Amino acid sequence: MQIRDLPYADPGVPDVRSGTRFLVWLGRRQLGGQVRSLLWGLLHYAGIAGLPFGIGLAVQAVVDRDGGRFGLAGALVLAFGVAIAAGDMMLHRAAVTNWITAAARVQQLLSRKTAELGSVLTRRVAAGEVVAVSTGDVEKIGWFVEALSRFAASAVVLLGVCVGLLLYQPALGAVVAVGVPVLALAVLPLLPRATRRADEQREKAGRATELASDTVAGLRVLRGIGGEDLFLSRYRAASQEVRRAAVHSARMWALIAGVQVVLPGLLLIAVVVHGARLALDGRIAVGELVTVYGAVALAHHPLRTFEEIAMAFSFSRPSAKRAARVLALARTTTTAATAAGDGERRASGDLYDPLTGLRAPAGLFTAVVCGDPDAAGRLADRLGGHPAEPGAGHASVLLGGVPLDELPLAAARTAVLVQDKDPVLLSGTLRDLLDVPASGAVRAGDALAAARCEDVLDALAQASVDTGGDPMRTRITERGRSLSGGQRQRLALARSLVADPEVLVLDEPTSAVDAHTEARVAAGIAGLRAGATTVVLASSPLLLDRADRVVLVHGGEAVAVGTHRELLAREPRYRAVVTRETDGELAAVPAPGDALEALEGESA
């Protein structure tokens, strides 16, 4: 896989049973790149290891005044130099390719999982952790994948150096053969403690990131209640904990780096002292001493990869564990029908939730009233095909009698679209915003008109000096920061209307607009979605009065069905939510069993 071939057509199905297994799986998927990097690494490190032999041969040729051997030594030095240069260049190229392609694979897997789970992702995993995995963790995982082949090449070459020196000069080679493995393994006792400290640092950094993310997301609220200083002090304390943990971790890694410098130096001194005695005794030639000395001195370079691979694994293992935890999240439990495939399977008809007893008949505008906004959000997620709770075992929502769980993800997304109460606008032009997968039956202009976006279009037209006043070409900033909350909400509604799904679920689509605009938006939704299945979770009388039918969900169950006016007249719990009645006015509330009789037999 080359960088120019990215993105992957299929990033694969990862092994997410643990962080280590995920790293192993990723390494296997990068096998071709790893082999190329290993071969170039062998060429590079073999050139480094062979260079002292050429230099020693040249020194001995000068001592012996042998011009032929001196010329041969020069040719060997030149060949080893070319091998070092070519190997280093191509090794770097292959290693960086491995890094980038591995990181790209992980990012594609995360993007696919995000698209699969939608808004449910941040309800199962903290937003800060998602950010950390998709940025810093991806880089650390790529680092380990990139360093693995260089480490393997270094280990093979060092083994070859030890064997070669034993054969070349046994008296000194024995010292090197014993000393090099000791140097390579000397840091192992320090690694567990260094790993624990690194894990602690990343855990604290993750909490600080989550705190920063939450603070930025709620900055407007914090300013409204004067809580900036409070959260600033909390983040300052969290960042100081991260700093202390980083220093604590860096001390251990500095000790490991020091060991990697001191021990090779001691080995070099031992080789020089022992070799000088052997040379004075005439047991070895000067050129042989130079060769062994140079081999030990240059062995420090491949030895550094042992420290690097230890650091890379230490840093990447927790990152891989977090990535695996996110990637292990499932849209639903796998059913036999899902496993069987049936990629063309589609469904239509009534939308029914067995957990609450809510039914939204096909082709009607159904409003749902929940006294608890969080319960309304969870219900919206369920109607979109997501389980109420991971592993809860609740039956899936049915569309035309077909469980949404059993539909392919693309078919489920086409059939049911859920708009959150706090929708996100991505940066780009208004035309880009409305360019979404759609049936083609609803034009962008009609959707904007139904969502009552006239003032938004005027504001965008005034801001688009360089586009000739065309609001469709005006660029919307990230998350729509240049627009008011109500404007963002209506543009998001227009985007959902353009998509024209078979079932549209809207969670409080008009909570940020005034009453006059809300009434017009309610009429626009009812008009544009006439004959299509629409479910709106709201408590606004202006929206509820436009609905063909209204369902009251109380205590997790659908307890009353009717029109808005009928429920106002006969259902005190409904009246309490819609008109904000006090608890004292609810003294004579009928039992849930009595209210269930009003469900028109829908639970059957």
C-alpha cells in the first residue's frame, strides 16, 4: 500500500479484543510495507556494521604497505557508504509510508465506526476520549507500526555482528558477543515502571482533554452563570497534574536513555583496553583492533532502536487499547438475519417501538411528548435503530414489521433519519450543507422555505460580498458559529427535509426559535412532509397542534394517544407537560393501567 493509494477501499475488520491484539492485527495488515522496510533496514544497518571492516582493512593495509589491499578497502568503504545512504533514504521512505498508512487505516476505522453509531457514540464514550483516539492515539499507533520493522532489522544485524566478530577475531569477539545482548536487554527491568508512569500520564492527559472539550462546548453557559473562573481553575489543576505526570514519566525514560549511552561506552572502553593488550602482545593486528572498535562504536546506532521500540510499544499499547474500546462498540447485537447479509433488504410501513409501545403510522405526522428531555433523546436514538443501552437486550424498533437491527446500515440510514436536538453544521457553503444523500423529491429551495430560513438567506446574502450576493455560495463557519442558535437549528432542519427519508425523526426541532417562527416552521414541516412518516419529539403546543396524532410517553411507556386537543381535555399528565401545570394539579392522576386502555390496541 502506497500513500498515493489512500484511502483504503476496505480498511478491514479489526481484532479489538485487546490493545495488543489490535496492534498485532494492524501489523499483519501492513505486512507488505513491513517487509520492504525490513529489507531496506537490513541494507542500511548492514552497511553501518560493515563499514568498520573496510576501515580496519585499510588501516592494516597502510601498516603492511599493501597498495592492493588498500584499494580493495577503499572500494569496500565506498560500497558500504552507498549502502548506508541508499538504505537510510529508502528505509525512511518505507517507514514513513508504514506510519501514514497505518494511521490512515485506524482513522478510516474510527470514521466508519462514527458513521455507524452516529450521535450514540458520544453517549457511550466521552467526547474527549474520542478526540484523543482520533488524533494523538492514531499517531502513537502509527509510530509503533513504523518502528517495528526497523527494530527487527537492527536485531538481525546486531546478531550478525556478534557472530561475525566471533569468527573474525574470537578473542575480542567474545567480549562483544557477551556485551551486546546485555546492552540490548539492560533496559527491560526498567520498562514496567516506565510503562506505568506513561499510562498514568496519558490517563491524566485524557481527563484534561475531556475537561477542556466540555468547557469549550459549554462556554456560553459558563459565561452566563459566571463559571469561567471555576472551570479555568479546574483545568489549570488538571493540566498541572498532567505536567507532573509527564515529568515523572520523562525521568524514567531519561534513565533508560542514559543506560543506553553509559553501557555502550563501558563496553567500548572494555574492548579498547582488552584489545590494546592483545595488540601489544602481538595476538591481534592493529587493523583488527580498529575493526572491532569501530563495530562496537557504530553498534550504538542500531542499539537505540531497542529503546525506541520499548518507548513506542509503551506509548502505543494504551492508545491501541482506547482505539480498540471505541472500535468494539456495536450498532446493535448481531442477529442471524444480519449475519446472512441480504444487502438489498428494505422496509416500509409503521414505525413501532416494542420497548415503549410507541407506534408512528406510515404517512402521518406523529408528535411524541416526554416529560423527561433525556428520555426523549434516548427514544429518538432507539427510533433511529440504536439500542437503548448497550447489551440491554431490548427488542429492536420495527419498521413495517422488520427490525431495524436486521437491515443493512445503509438501508437503515435511508429509511430512518434522526435529527438531534443540537444538530451540527459542518463548515462549507450552504450548497455543500444541503448536498446530502437524498431521494431527489425535495428541492433545496422548498426545504429552506419549509424551515422558514428567509432571514438566514438574507443574512448569508449580505455576508457574501465576493459571491455576488448568492447565499448558496456563502461559506458557513465551523459549527455555524456566525449564525444564531435558531438559524443553525432551521438550517439543520432544512438539511433533514432535503434528505427526504421515509421516516424523519426530529428531536425538539424548534427549541431555539420564537413562538411566531415556531408556528410557521410547524406548518412548513406538516406541509412538506404530507403523506410521509414524521415523528417529532416536542412539548410545544404549536407543534403538537399540527400533528395528526400525539402520543404521551410517561415512565418509559406510551400511556395515551389522541390529538393535541383531546389529550389536553382528558389527560392531566399530558396537560402538565404541555402547559407546565404544578404537581398539586395532578392529584387525581389515573393509574397507568387505566391509561393504557386508551392506546387503541396499538401494543398488540
